[in-house]
Amino acid sequence: MSLKIQQGPIPTAEQLRGLLIEAADQLIDGADGSLLEPCLQLEGAPILLCDATLHPVLVSFDPSDSEAALLKGLRATQQLVDGLPWVNHLYQPLQARHNPPRLVVVSNSYPPAAQAMLCAGSALSLVRYRIVQISGENGLWLEPLQPTADAASTPPRKPETETPSSPLTRFASNDLLPSLSEAEKAFFEGA
């Protein structure tokens, strides 16, 4: 018997949700986690998981728009932080702890300024997915982005169009990954 392996088509949001739920242990770095909510009633309908250390993990995803997945995930994370006592009381596996959620953003590409965002905080994980068909069955290939040491230690370049006091200039740029989009700049400047 031979295996036929090929790249699969971009899935719908619901197909991707199902595959992400099946791969939840990969998203939370261990098999001792649990699914709390497969479809939260927040923008983008993210998935809420609990890792082995009883921390909530919010999975925001979009089949083809990494920027939308990131922005929706940031908004949903803020909503969960605002309602954290209620969230921790509602979901028994969290044992009423008051841990803010960790955000995992999944899309078919990394969002703009991905390296800078990873260097800025440990509560964010960026994951690129690929659909793989093995003998006709769809599977999910997950590729987490790791922050590079040079992105964290390189002094930032100051673009001529931005003022030196802008909070967006404090991270190093990475020529392999795009810079912040206009929507992302607006989100972070409004925060």
C-alpha cells in the first residue's frame, strides 16, 4: 500500500475549526489540556481551551486572512480579560483561577509584524497551518513561529515617516515578515 500525500485546498472556517479542535493538544503544547468552548460567541467565534497548568488558551483563526485572525483574537482576548471572574467561574477546569488567556493565532500565513509581536510578549503564539491530504483524508500541519534572537536584540530602525516617540518603532523590523498594517496600527494606537 502506498500513501498519496498532497497539499489540500484552503478549508472553510468550520472545517478549519474542526481540524483545530482535533489538534488542540498541539496548540496548547501538551495532551493534558481540555476543550472548554468550541465556538465562543465573540467576534470570529474563537475556540477556548485550557492547558495542563489550568490557564485559558484562546484560539483565534481565519482560513486565509492572518490579519483578521490576529485582530479578532486581540479583541476577544480583551473581552475575556474584562470578564475574567465570570469566565473562570463558568468553566470548572479553570478552578476559579484568575489567569488571563494566552492567545494563539492560526492562519495560512503569519500576520504583519509577527516577529515584533512575538518579541513583545509571551502571551501570544502565531501558528501557520497547511492542509495535507493523505490518501484522501484531510490533515492539519501546524508551524508555530518562534521569535528570533536577532529580532529581540537588534536596535530598532526609525523610519523617517514616524516620530521617535511612537510605540510602534520600539521593535526591530524583520525583512522576511511585513510590518504592521494600517488596521493593526490603529488597533495598537487605540489601546
